[in-house]
Amino acid sequence: MPAVCDSLLEDIEDIVSAQDPKPHDLRFRRENIIPKVRKRNSQKNVEADDDPPSDSVIPGIQKIWIRTWGCSHNNSDGEYMAGQLAAYGYKITENASEADLWLLNSCTVKNPAEDHFRNSIKKAQEGKKKVVLAGCVPQAQPRQEYLQGLSIIGVQQIDRVVEVVEETIKGHSVRLLGQKKDNGKRLGGARLDLPKIRKNPLIEIISINTGCLNACTYCKTKHARGDLASYPIQELVDRAKQSFQEGVCEIWLTSEDTGAYGRDIGTDLPALLWKLVEVIPEGSMLRLGMTNPPYILEHLEVENVEALCNSLRRVFHYSGTTMDKGQAYTTDILLQVPGITIATDIICGFPGETDDDFQETMTLVEKYKFPSLFINQFYPRPGTPAAKMHQVPAQTKKQRTKELSSLFHSYNPYDHKIGERQKVLVTEESFDSKFYVGHNQFYEQVLVPKNPKFMGKMVEVDIYEAGKHFMKGQPVPDARVFSPSIARPLAKGEVSGLKEEFRHALENGSESKTCPSTGKQKVPLSHRVAMRLPWQQGENVLKMLSLSMAFLAVLVAFYYGGV
């Protein structure tokens, strides 16, 4: 058969051969074709496409339950992690059973706290939940058997919680336990301007430093938080100012030892406090957290420091062996700051504690009648020097704990304040939901009537009743109810610290009851997955730069290879 190009075509129609289909055949075929009707995308279909089932491996759509144990520093870390996850698109739920992933933020101070943590891990696994671990337990001992195969976010890596959760949801195990450093120097931790969901929208917890300068033989927290590393004063002041602009009226300064603040960066606690006083709105309160006596006593000699330090916490650590110092510390503090509230921890049955040592502890408590006392029997923590010491018998520890507790409950520290007129800042609801809870300048708890107009306000009250841990106050008639907040407080569950464009995107993509004013409109899933928040932008820039460099290398190789 001759090729097509072997003969000259007179007309284009000559290309059609006898075997080719005729026009009427083609028409017949078209008539037998049944067109498929394309359904228009209804709003219901769009929503279904944008919301895959919760067991999807697409990150950013799952429900997360967060549980935190321990100190206010740990609670602040938990708030930061919740804020970042919510800002990325995850839903933070208070219902553990409906959550797809449990984020367990642990405390390593005592055995019972770790036991609760371990039991929660087991319960999550039994319920087929994804698990991410955080806090001091996995940071201090990541190789424990019951932690194997689970994702861990270190105490200084909380700004990367979104990455860890993403990978865990995909079925991977990720562990980030490194330290934050700048030119080889250890930093206080993650950035302070990260998004946060405050448990109480009226209270901002600011960790001013991490770690400490001591080496207490019983302390496991040191293994997790390490040596002292402080945040610069300006970063802390900026965080406080941002908090006030979001309606906060009370700030807690927290760390493992607030008195040691700044010794690693050439400053000190009074310098920080004076700077904070400059930006605190009228009527707002500043609470100074846990400190060790040797450091805070130096600062109490500074002129007028009593105006800043009306509430100190935990001025000595354990009963026995150092009660002479404990008494000296207490006397010095009371002389320097009259009326100060001293709350402290006492460990009963520390290794080597004799009967005489314990009686000195009882004498100390009976003399000063501490209004707030945290009594615990000694628990040997694995890896600490005290765990290797000769232990006091368990029965003896229990008996001493019981005796000291009985002494503590034998007196009422606030009876002499009945009849006083005080100003209290109301920030909470009581556990029984019958009262609102306020605090005076000494951070003593005052219960006031549950009047909605009192919440977040400074109220003047007359003290008419006193209990073991509280006073009750009757609002003064016609007295001014003053609001120290300079802005409307965020709603409960609302994310703090977001720039306006990200806050708008998050509100549009949320139907949670924390944002009732927003409509039902949703941000498309593709937008939520692609959205990267400010603290994550650096990572994307590096990836884009790497891809660009790789593409350029290919072009150069192709060019020179062609030459």
C-alpha cells in the first residue's frame, strides 16, 4: 500500500478513505450518547468538602483536649500551646471523650502528679486517642518505658507544638527536647508574644525566667527546667502591655525562682518590677510568685520595695535541718514588709529528719500561724540525691504530716480582720458557684456577692466573716465600682496575641460558643491548611529559599551541560 505522501492529493477530501465512518454514522452515535447532568454544588456539599471526617489525616481539623498539672509556669505553657493550636485551626475541646488527640502537660514535683499523668496516658491509649506529651516529666526522663513510642514536646519547644501535633496525627512519633539558645547562651524559653488561650481572660501568667541557681537534693524539676535563664526586661514589659490591651487586670509573675530573676543577664527583680509599675493601669494587680529566701531578702532592703512585694510565696522548703534559717528568714521578711502574706511549703519526713527537727517545724508554724501552708510528706523522686539517702519510715512520714495538718487547721488567720474595709479585685467564681472571688493587696481571698457587675472590677467591701482560707465582704453602699481594664476582656476560649488578619480568619472559621457574634461562614479547608501564622513564617521562608536555590542549580547545570 503506497504511503500517503507517495501520491499527490487533488483535494483535502481525498484523505477520507472508504473505511472511514460517514457523517450520518457519526450523527447516529451522538444520538445514542446520554449526557450526564452535572449537579450544582450546594452549600451542603461545599461544607462537606471543607470538613472531612475527624479521623482524616489532614492536619488542622481535629479536636484536641489539653490537660495540665502543676505550677503556674506549667499552666502558662499549656495556655500558649492551646493558643497556637486554635490559631492554626484545631478545635480545643473540654470534652476528653470527643477529642481526637490528648495533649498531656505534666508535673514532676511529686509522685502522685506523675501517677495521674501515667494513668492518663494509659486511658488515652485504651480509648484509641492520639497522644502528645509535654511538661517536666518527659523533659526530665524521656527514656522511661511508659513514654516509649509517644510524641514529646519539650518545655522550651512549646512554640513548635503545631508541628508535633501534625506529625502525631499522621501516625508519626516526634520528640523535640532541645534548648533555646542565642549565640550559645540559653534563653528563657519560647517567645512571649505567641498566641494564647487564657484559662481566665482577666489573668495573664508571665514566666519571667526558667530554671534556678540552686541544687536542692529533693527537686526533680531542676532536671527538666535546668539552670537559670531569664527573659529580657523589655520583652516582659511588652508582654504585660499587650495583656492589658486585651482586657487583663491581674498579672502573675512566675518561675521556678522569681527572686533569682536577671542574675544571668545583668539585672534583677526590682529593676523589672519598677518597669512593670510604669505600665500597670490604675487598679490592676501584680502578683509575685515563688521565690527562695536568700535571693528575695537581698531585694527587700531596697528602698520602698514593700510597695511592690506585698505577696511572696514559699519562703522555705522543708521541715528539719534548716528550721533555724526558716525562722530567721520569716522574721526578716515580716520586719521588712509588715502585713506581708507568707505562703510556704513544708515537706514532712525529709531524709534525716529527727523528732526534734519536726518539733521545731511545729513550733515555727505555731508561732507565725502562716495563713497559707502546703503540707506534703516527702516523696523520693527518681534520679535525685535525696532518693538515695536514708529514708524516714513511711508510717512516720504519714503521722508527722497528719500532726502538722491538724495544727494548721487549729487556727483562723483572718479573724482579726473582721470589721475592716478593704478594696478587692474580683476575677474568679468560687468552686461552689455561690460567690465571686476577689483578692486584696495581700492576695488574701475575699468572697463577695455574685453580682455580674463586680466581675473584673475593683470593689470596696466591709469584712463581716472569716474562715480558714477566706474572708467574706459586703460591698459598701454607693461605693465606686472601678474597672481597671483598659479594654474589653477577651471572651473565654478566645485566642490572645493574634494579628488582626489572622484573628479575622480564625473567627470566620469557628462556630465555637466562645465567639457567638460570628456567623456560620467558614474558611475553606484549603485556606486553613495553607495558613501559616507569624511565628511559623521563618520556616516557610527557609523552605522556599531552599527550593529556589535547587531550581537555580538545575538551570545552571542544564545551561552548561548544553554548552
